[in-house]
Amino acid sequence: MQIQAEMEHKYSLNISEIDSFLPRFVHNLKGSEIIALVGDLGAGKTTFTQKLGKLLGIPKTITSPTYILLQEFTGRLTNPKLKNREVRLYHLDLYRTTSFTEAENLGLTEFWGQPQTLTVIEWADKISAHLPKNTITINLKS
């Protein structure tokens, strides 16, 4: 899979492709991206986010926020044009949510798309009708 300088909005990969995909993907991040992770239980959504966090230099272990719904971390973008700029990673898991209102009550729309943020949403298909059109969708297949 080739990542172009101007990022695509849809990708499909399996868990074994995450390690080769992520370095090039992260290199092109500018901040403000919303990354919608879609896939069956066990397809690699949390694994994707954990590995993304490592590449952003986040020292904490990222776990699935299934019961707390939202986690926030501080990392650094590696895009050379951004000179190692700090970024806030918001990691949501919507598995247990039943409506967009629940996700919105977490403050989701207040931080998504902000210049120094990355928003990663597991089970994003639950709110797909409400996601901005420039959302990057990654379909993970087990």
C-alpha cells in the first residue's frame, strides 16, 4: 500500500500490515486529522492506536478506552515540515455508545479537527453519518 503526499481518505488493511503502513502514514500527518477505525472485534483497532502512539512518542501504554470512552495523550508529529510539533491524541472507543449524542457529550466536536489534535475513533461506524467529510477511514480486517 502506497501513501501519497496528499493523504487518501480511505484505507483497508489487516493487522499484519499495520507496522508497514503506520510510519509512512504518521510522516504525512499535519494535525487536525480525524481517523475513523472500523472493523470487527479483534481486528486491530486498539493495536493500530497503540502503535500510532509509539510513533508519536507517547510514553504511556495506550489501552482500549471501552469503559472510560475517551483518553487524551500528548505526542509529537514527525512530519518534517512541522518541526516536531506537539499534538494531542484523543482516543475514543464508541463500542458501548448508542448514539452520536453520547459521543458529542464527551466533547468530541470541540476538539476534532483542531490544528494540534489527532482524533482516533474506534467503532467510528456508529457515528459515520456525523463525521466530517475529510475524515480518514481505516477499515481493519482480521
